[in-house]
Amino acid sequence: MQIDTITTERLLLRPMQPADAPALFSIWSDPNVSKYMNIETMTCIKQAEDMIFFINKLCAKDQASRWSIILQSSGEMIGSCGFNSFDFEHGRTEIGYDLGSSYWGKGSCSFCFL
């Protein structure tokens, strides 16, 4: 089951869209960010477009759930978060998030997993 949006006082989470590619590319092309992810540092926007397509395909098959993280105050995309590798038989999943490095240490991701 896909949730349309999640809102907090500061943030909006919504399913990734193809139009998010430029903003997510700027995050995923930062080696300081990608070294903590299970992806290679991106070098062209097409890689971000392909990743969004792949993630949305997994979401449609209930194999993942991923959202873009957007600041309510400015509309700026600061990262993504979600659940990967659903194991329904054992009731487990992998939780992950990425934030642009300029948002590290500012409490931006604390909302996701409370």
C-alpha cells in the first residue's frame, strides 16, 4: 500500500517523481552522501532518472516504499527516505534515508523513524 504524502511541521514527504531527478542528482552525485548509500556516486542526471524509475517500479510491486523529502518552508528537496527489501514472511524491512550534506546535523531526518 503506497501512502500519498506524509507531512510534519517542517517537512513534506511524497513519492518520488521523474521531475525530482535534478534535485536528487545533486544529492546522489555528492561523494560525501553516496559513500553511505548502496549506490555509486552519480555522474549524470540520467542515472538519477533511472534510479527514480527503478524505485517507483519496486514501489508498484510492493517491494519498496520511497519518498522525496521536501522542506515545507521553501519547497526545496533535501533528500529521500523509505523502506527497502520488504520481508513480509519475517516482518522485516530495511530503513534508509539520504540527505544533502548541507542538511547534516540539523535534525532534518529525526522525523522519519520516530
